[in-house]
Amino acid sequence: MIKKIWITGASSGIGEALAKKFAEEKWQVAASARRENLLQNLNKHNPNIHPFPLDVTDSNKTIQVFENIIKKLENIDICVFCTGVHDPQSEKKLNVESIRRIMEVNFFGTLNCINAVNNYFKEKQSGHISIVSSVAAYRGLPAASGYCASKSALTSLAESLYFDFKRYNVRVSVVSPGFIKTPMTDQNNFPMPMIKSPEFAAEQIFKGLTKKNSFEIHFPKSFTYFMKTLKILPNWLYFKIAGNAHKKIFKR
């Protein structure tokens, strides 16, 4: 049986690479993002990728798009909600509007998508919802107040939803990448340790979604385990270590 997946944030970065990976593995891919022209290019790259333009901050449109996906593909096995934005320059100082925008897209946009598929998966009593968060969810990082807050909220949301959906035999997982070279991370003006390609990320996520059954998919392991160590450090020690990074960022 042909498997089918819905991926948001599919026009660039991890979402784009993931759409290509699943399509190459013979999955039917419903690809959503705001930029329809880039989704059409994906369709030209592989006809297994079907464009469904969407701004995830529009809750009504999100429900409508998912209904259209079901009408066309008839079934969805996995949803990967990958939409995300970051504004590192504005986050060097407290910017309420920037943080509001980040939360609206990263957290509430993802929540809109989950709401759109909620009844479908619970009635079907099978399937998988995967939320792309970040290792930035582990700790508050310098110059990333909005981004870290949004990703922490997503990870906590996934943990809470895990219990709710498990009662319906629906799997919930969270993806926690380290630094991945994307248009978003290209905005950073500091060295990014162990940065990997979107294709590396797509390979890791594909394996985690289709061949493993763990709640968290995180990579690259050498970096994510370091970040997990920071997560359990006492605050005084963490702030001392992170303070050095803070000085480097604000010198630039």
C-alpha cells in the first residue's frame, strides 16, 4: 500500500529536503508552505509531491487545506509540522512584535495544523503526528528569547499530546535538530557547531519516523547530547557557560 504524508514548511530547509526524501522513497507527499511557486518547483522535481499552499497562521484555511488533501490523497499516514521562523537580529533586544510573530508561526501555526488533523486521526485510530522543535527547546539561549520560547512550547505540547493521542493508537513524536544549514540559520552571524545539511536532517527524520519508535528524534547526536547535558546542569553553571557565547554574539 502506498504511504502518504503531509509536510508543512516544505518550501525550503528541512521541510523541502524531507519532502524530496519521502517522495524518492515512493511516498505520496502533500507539501504545504506559503510560497506556491516553490511548491510547484518541488512537483516538477518529483510528481509524488503535491502542492497545497498554506499560511499556517490562518486556522480556517489550515482546516480547509487538510480537507483538500484528504479529498485528493484519500488518506494520510504521517503529518510532519515543520513551519518555523526566527529573527536573530531583532532578538538581540526585547522586541515584542518580533516575538509575537515567532510564537504565532512556530507555536500557534503548528497548533492550527494539529487541530486540523485532530478528529481525522482520532477517528481513524492510527497514524503519526510529528512536531519539529529544536535543541533550542532545552535551554534559554542568548539572542533567541522568542525562538527558544516557541520551541520549548512545542516540545511541551508534544509531550502533553502524546498521552491524549496514545489512547487512540496515534503516535506523537518531536524532532529536535541541532544546527542545520537553511535560509533561517543563514541569518546567524556566529559560528554554528556541528552544522549539518538539510539532506542529513531529512535522512535522520525519515529513519526516525519510519524505522524507529522513539518519542524524540534528535541529531546530530554528538551535539544534541552535549545540549542535553546543559539541560541538566545547575543554573549557575549553565549561565556561566552560556555567558561566554552571549558575549561573542553581542560583539558582532
